[in-house]
Amino acid sequence: MIEPTRGIVLNYTRYAESSIISHIYTEHFGLQSYMINQVRSRKNKGKAIFLQPLTLLDLEVYHSNKKTIHRIKDFKVNTPFTQIPFEPIRRSLTFFIAEVLNKALKQEDKAVENLFDFLHQSISILDSDINGVQNFHLFLLFRLTKPLGFYPHFENNINAKYFDLRTGMFVQTEPAHQEYMNYSESEILMQLENLGVDQLDHLVLNGTQRTEFIDKMLQYYHLHLSGFSNIKSFEVLKEIFR
């Protein structure tokens, strides 16, 4: 059955000599895999968008709940990028965000309510003239915890100095285990809770602080999402923001 849906390209795997299987987060069906033929041939350069992470698409797809790999009848770019492909920082952020999304969403068998609209809007903002773009991935990782179901508990955090990654709660004394944010990392989390996406330049961090906070957030994801594994593109960000 042919179904219309919007989609966000996450990544791909090569298949045969010139085809790929593109992993796309769709508005109506969640994370799905689509066979794209001849995408790596010279005659089909237009299909190269399926190789670019976070590309926003309008799709017509052949969908069946009985299949794990589907096909696309037609497609077009929903919102063409004007900055992401040409700026190393934004481009690196798209690879990181796409990898996080692919691993965070692969356990979902359907679309998460409100998540697609949040991601579509966030990606469009990343491609805009946003201030503080170097903090965008911190903001996204934090906000993404809400639709995924493990948003930090900010209630009763007065005088609390540490964020416990296991419980998702702020505590006044250091936990007996090692899976927690220290005082400065917890402060960043509290700041993010009070910042809008248009205020990211208010978050003043050096490269070390940014990297250490992201590392703790990825630990938080690992603790609360089954199967969430190591994010390889994080190593690239460490070099960019060092």
C-alpha cells in the first residue's frame, strides 16, 4: 500500500554494487529501512540525498507491516539545507545527532508522539542563523529525553549539587556509585532546562566542559535506553571542540 509520510534520513548501509539501504525516521511509521537502487551510480545523483544525514524528505512509500525493508515510490526534499553542507561544525553535528537518533530509536516499533515534529523543527533550526551553534547538540540531547521518556526530574533540586544518572534525579550528596554528574556538569543541565533554543549563546563553556557534559549525557542514554551503544562520531566532535 502506498502511503505519504515525511522522513528524516539517519544513515545507510551499502547493498550490492550500487544500491543502499537507507535508515529513515518517518512521521507515521517510526524508524524504517528503505531499499534505494542505483544510488551510487553516476546516472542517479539526485538519490544521493539518501546518503546525507538529517536530510528532510517528503516521501511516498510502499509500506507493509509484514516487511522489514520497504521501497520508495517517490520523494522530494522537504526543506533544502543552506548551511549544514557547507560548514564543518554543523555538518559534524548532523553525523553525531543522526547516530544518536539511529541508536536511540531503533528499539521503537512505531513513531513516538510529537517526536517527529520536534526533530524536524530542531534540524531546521540547526540549518538557520542560530547563535551558540556549538551548544546545539547539548540542547538537543537534553530535550530529546522528554519524548523518549527519561527527562530529568528537576523538582526539589534546590541545594542539590549532583545529578544521579541512574535515577534521573538531583541529590545533595555524591552517590555511592560513579554514574552521576559532578557539580559543574549538573549546573549545565540546570541551565539547559531554563534556556530556549534561541539562547544557546548564553551557555558559556570551554571545549573540555562541553565534551565532559556530552559524555555524561551519553552515559545517561545508555542507562535508560536498551541497546544504546557507543557513539563513534563523538570522537570527531571531541577534536572539533577541543
